[in-house]
Amino acid sequence: MYRFLYWLVLQRLPAEGTHRVSFALLRVLVATPGLGALVRRLCTVRAPELRVHAFGRDLPGPLGLAAGFDKDAKGVGALLALGFGFIEIGTVTAEAQPGNPKPRMFRLPRDRAVINRMGFNNDGASAAARRLAHRPPGIVGVNIGKTKRVAEAEALADFTTSAERLAPLADYLVVNVSSPNTPGLRDLQAVDKLRPLLTAVRAACDLASPLRRVPLLVKIAPDLADDDIDAVADLALELGLDGIIATNTTIARTGLATPADRVAALGAGGLSGAPLKQRSLAVLRRLRARVGTKVTLIAVGGIENADDAWLRIRAGARLVQAYTGFIYGGPLWPRRLHVQLAAKVRAAGLSSIEDAIGADV
Ligand SMILES: Cc1cc2nc3c(=O)[nH]c(=O)nc-3n(C[C@H](O)[C@H](O)[C@H](O)COP(=O)(O)O)c2cc1C
């Protein structure tokens, strides 16, 4: 049904507009008395074998919605109602900002991919904090980034401002140093810059949330050289970081079925979806080899179905996330993936998905 609707209508509409309208419709639907409960009942998967423990919390399933879909925490309850095990909001920056000029999001249907150069359009940390203060139950991670107008020398203070405002409201906090659409941001992945940044954000979290230690994660790019991935992994161990999210979008444009001139005409931005699959998996495997089970790994990048999620979990991911797979799969996709994943757990003769984590390592 969704595929037919997508083929007939949605693929002809501008990607960002479609996102805005469908997300607004979903929020209205779930807020309508009676209908919200119905959506929740139809989409939530109650499969004990999918329950997974992470960051001191029990999640109903390992599939979460990746950052970027709900940048401003406007629809956490509606998205949880679709059957995601958790939602990551953001990227939120300390100051509100409009992002890059439109158009800035493009579908590549032949590649089941998206190119975006949104540039952290968001209402800022205070607005996100106000919304999160009234969020419904469920696991919500908060992803923070650098305000564009802030120079690299002031990046640390910018990140800690967001951390202080948002950590008390987050089940986990992510330092995003991997989006390709904020100039200079990815340079912060170099460990000599990342170490003081993560140390300062850790301190800000502890100051703002003295009674509950907020788990801290970093999200990395798939374009890092292997040595740099190892360096981030070592830093995570050194600092006692709670997790690493691998990966963000790539600036590469290799192996696409969409004609090269059309891709080039779309301009700069991060590529997500199916073409990212192999590299994201390779980064995950490299991280796992380096950190073992000491750091929680969240796999994201090109996850389209239960086979992809299963492979990442067996490669060492405790949780998985997706954005592009959800766009192409439609509103019933999270439920479908969880149902199929539960069947895989049972077919493997396991009673819990926890037993599959890292099974291929
Ligand atoms: C339109 C769009 C906007 C995104 N915005 C963010 C963002 O604000 N912060 C972030 O950390 N990742 C962002 N991402 C990256 C995703 O969270 C994810 O890491 C990436 O798309 C790879 O996963 P996928 O192949 O399942 O889409 C964005 C992705 C897309 C497609």
C-alpha cells in the first residue's frame, strides 16, 4: 500500500515537504483520541525475545529512529507509537538556526538512498528542552551538534551549553561530530580535539544531572580512515565513553545506479541509505574488534530490513538505527522489521536477542 502510494504520489513531491507533511499528519493522527491508542496497539511489537538492555534501561526492541528525522523533539510520542524501540532527536544546536537554503534533501530512488545538506536546521537547545520536558514514556536519546555561526575555538562552550540544557532530559546524549553539512565539524573527530570536547561535555552532563549519570556517546563518519576509527575507539575506552554510533552519512558517491551527472547536479551533502551499507558495517566491525564489549555500539547506515539489522547485531551492535530505510519503507516498516527480527531470534534457537549480539565475532 505504502509502496504504491510512494510510487504514485510521494516520489514526485519534494523530499523535505513530504517529510514535513507526513510527519505532521502522523502527529495529528496519534494525538486524536482513540486513534493514537489504535496505532500503538497495531504497531507496537510485544516480543519478549527482542527486549534489550542498554544505557541502564530496558528497550522493547533494538531498532531505533536515527537522528535527523525529529530534529526538534516535536513528535517523540507519535514515532514511538509506530513501534520503534527508541528515538534519537536532533541534531540540536545551542542556538536556533535555519539550516542551508532549500532544496537541501533529495531522494535517489534507484539507489534507495537520500542526499541531504540540511545543515542542522533546528529551534535550538532551549526549545528542544521545553518539548522534552513533556515527553511521553519511552527511550529518547538527544543528539547535539555545533551552532554554525560559532567558530571552532568556541565549539566546546557551544556543545556544553546544549549538554547542560538537554542532558537531564535525555536517556543518552550523543556528541555529533560527523555531519558533513556544518563546515569544520568533522575536524573535531581528530582525537586531540575530540578528547577535550568529550571531557567537557561529560563534565557538563554531570553538573546538570548530578543524581543520574547520563550515558554519553559519540557519532562518527563512515569516511574516517581506518587508523582514525581505531583512534576514536581507543579514546572511547580511555574516557569511559558509553557508546559509539556508526555511522553518519558519507560524502562519497561511489557505486550509485543514479546517473553520475544527475547526482553531481544535486550538489554537496551526505549520502544515506543502501549505498552506505557495506562501509557502515565495516566501520562497526572495526570498532567491535577494538573495543570488544566495553563500549555499546549502535549501528546505523543502510539498514533496510531484518537481515541487515541481524547482521549488524551479530557483528556486535547492541542497537540499530535507521532513517532512509524508514522513508522508503513507510509507517509500518519499524513494526515489520521488529516482527521479522523476532522470527530470526527464534529461528536461531535463541530466547533473547541479547545472545545474538556479537555472535559472529
Ligand atoms: C535528511 C537527513 C537528515 C539527517 N540529519 C541528521 C542530523 O541532524 N544529525 C545526525 O547525527 N544525523 C543525521 N542524519 C544521518 C542519520 O541519522 C544516519 O546516520 C544516516 O542517514 C545513515 O543511516 P540511514 O542509511 O539509515 O539513513 C540525517 C540523515 C538524513 C537522511
